[in-house]
Amino acid sequence: MRNVRVVDCTFDDVGKDDVVEGVTSLSPTNVTINGRKRTETISR
């Protein structure tokens, strides 16, 4: 998948919050994972 946007989401009790597989570009906007705001775009 390419150019995935996640907007206005909260994810709690995530075991590994830095694992992204099968995505070449992920852009979070107003996203919280385990209480921590995530704003960085992930490109691979």
C-alpha cells in the first residue's frame, strides 16, 4: 500500500507501536498510540 493517511485516531494497548509492514508511506494526523502523539511520516 502507498500513501496511507490515518486521521483523528487513538490506539491503546498496542504491543509494538513502531511496526509498519507492507506500507511505503504512512502519514498520521492527530494520531495517538499508547498515549503518545505521533506526527512523523513514515516512508520506506
